[in-house]
Amino acid sequence: MITKGRAIEEALRWMDEASINGDNPAPAHLADYKDRAAHLLSGVVSVLAGQFRIPKTFTVVQDPIPNLLGDAYIVRSVLPGNDYTVNINDMRALYLEVSGEVDVVVTRGSQELYHTKHYSDNGFAPVRIALPDNSGKTSLRVTSEGVSSIRYVAAYDIPFRYEDDVQANTPYAAYDLPCDLREYDKCVRTSDGTSYEEFHDVRLEGFRTFLLPRRVSGQFEFHYWRNPKDVPFEAHDDTPLEVAPEAEALVGLKLASDLARGIPESQSVSYWLDAEFSSRIANLERQERGGILQIQAAYTIE
């Protein structure tokens, strides 16, 4: 694997600055080049990651809890005199979303287990309720003195220790891919760990938030191309650079091209290095396609 120090050394050789008459140059002679190279290196590996992509996989597992009320994602109006009531045996947790102002009451027999007012004037707000772990018919009642709505009501027969742990009942579950996401490729699903199939019912929200249907179970692997890690200016010379194996030979060349650019006395060198970099990129792409390679001199430096 190519390192920071090796990349800078190769760049200096491309620029014919690594030696003077076969001898090592004085440290002061290369100090400015090395300082600038250390600042440009992150940009170089980022450019190469766009040409030679770095794959990565992000895995999530979905095992949805059955909803005792069914899986219909219905929006219900709650008005004065038009309460929402449901009775379920062995109900141990509840989830619903509220818009407006409602009273949520949960009873088991003559015992009131939960009674709280919930209010939301900005869309729907989630309500999670963890109930005592004992059996019996449990009643949920939602009332309102105005115009309110509820949706995504779910009852579970599995106990939860904390209310925040109660599973949501939204149609889609949101997963944020890591911050190194550069380009999404595909989603692959497996239910038994041996057979895999591409899963197409994936929605994108924003740039890196992906939505899966809540009621689909299995292991889902998000395949994507990632950005390489930045190379800090102060990183040690033995710091490995994150580039695809086939791109390692191009790091020093691209870095040399960037170093020479903007220096008046190195303009002709910069043009030649750019052409050489583009030619090698094209040759590598032809190799991947199985094409015939043709190599020719683009510039001659005397």
C-alpha cells in the first residue's frame, strides 16, 4: 500500500527534483515542495477515488414485531364525541402518532395504566408507551376536545423496558449511511445468509438517508462507493493512503502535476504531467474493458 512519504517521493521524481547530479538535495531545497505536497495530497486521493472507486458495504437487519392491530397505516380523525378506542388481549406496548391535542388513556380492567395529554401543532409527533408486563384485556382510548388526528397505531405483545425502545410503526424505516458515502450502488437482501438478491424497494431521502419498508424482514446490505479518508497535513510519512490498488501508481504522478501547476517555470512540466496522467487513466480504463492499448508520446521535454 502506498504511503504519504512514498507518494511525495514519487512526485519529486516525476518533477526531476529528487536528486541533483545523482546526489540527494539539501533539505531546504525540497522543503517548499514537501510542504505544498502535504497540503495537496487529500485532493489527489479524492480525485483518484472518483476515477477508481473504493467499494464499501453498510449492513442493517430488520426483524419487525407483529402489530396486533394489523399493518394498515391509517390516518384517523379524533373529534369531540368521536373517540378512538381499541381493546387488545396481552397488549404490552403501544405506538401511535398524534397531530393536534388529544388525551391518551390506557386501562386494564379498572386500573389506569397511562393517562397523558399529547399536543403537536407541527405535523405528527410520535407517542411511545411501555406497559406493565402482565396479561389481560387492555384498552386504548384517544379523545380530543377539538379537531385532531392519529395515525400508525400499533399494539405489541412484547414488553419494553423503556418507552424510547418501543418500535415505531412507520411505513418506512430510515437508515443513515456513513458520512464517507460518495455514490450509492445497490441494496442486497438475504433472509437465510446463503441466498442473496438485489432489493429495489429503497427510497432516498436527502443525500445519505435511505428508507426501507418497515414490514420487510431480513439482512440488507447497502453497497456504495466511499470517499477516502483525508490525509492530514501533519500525518506521518508512513500513513497509508486510501486509493484503489490499480490507482497506487498514479498518486505520485497526479501529485506532481498538481505541484507543478501554478509555478511559472514549471508550466511546460505541468502540461506534460497532466497529459501523462490522462493517458495512463485512459490506458487503465481500456484494460478494464479489454481494449487494445496504444501508447504515444504527448510531449517531449528537452
